[in-house]
Amino acid sequence: MDNILICIKKMLGLDKDYAPFDQELIVFINSALMTLTQLGIGRNGFVVVDGSENWSDFLIATDMSKVEGAKTYVYIKTRLDFDPPANASLLKALQDNAKELEWRLNVKAEQEL
């Protein structure tokens, strides 16, 4: 699995070495990870501190659909907080996608209990 911060930066269209917004991104990433943890996905108390953390540090999963769903969710939530789209239709689509991912990941976590 790859680095959380670098993965999200790539998805946002930022170069991995471009660091001016790293601290803001880390705050938004941690908010999304907290939500995932509450949904039953990931390790309790996990936070990205310095950008060296990997998905495998957070996710206790061998199910790749859960891993990819978590990555997508963190990207969407980070995008909505960091760089929300001006287009109302795109904004709603991202918000709806985040809510659907929350539901699906929660169902996946409950199936594993």
C-alpha cells in the first residue's frame, strides 16, 4: 500500500513534492480517517502526523474493495474541505458519493463482525 498523503495529493492533482498545503491536507485527511474509524474501518486513534504514514498503517484489510473505497472516501472528503467545486452539480455529486461510500463501508465493516 502507498503513502496516504502522497496518494491524496496525487488524486487532488498536486505534485507529491509540493508541500505548502501539507498541514491543511493532513487536518482534512485526519477528519476523514476519524469518520472511517467510527464506521468500523481502520485502526482506532490513527492519525497522519508527518505525512510518512501508509494506508497499511491505518487499514486492517485484505479486501481491496474496502481499501479502495476508503481511499476514495478520504479523497472526496479532503477535496470537499480543501478545494470544493464551484459547480453546484459537481458539489452535490461529490457529497452524495461520500454519503454512499459511508453507507457501503459501514455495511462492509458490519459484515465482518
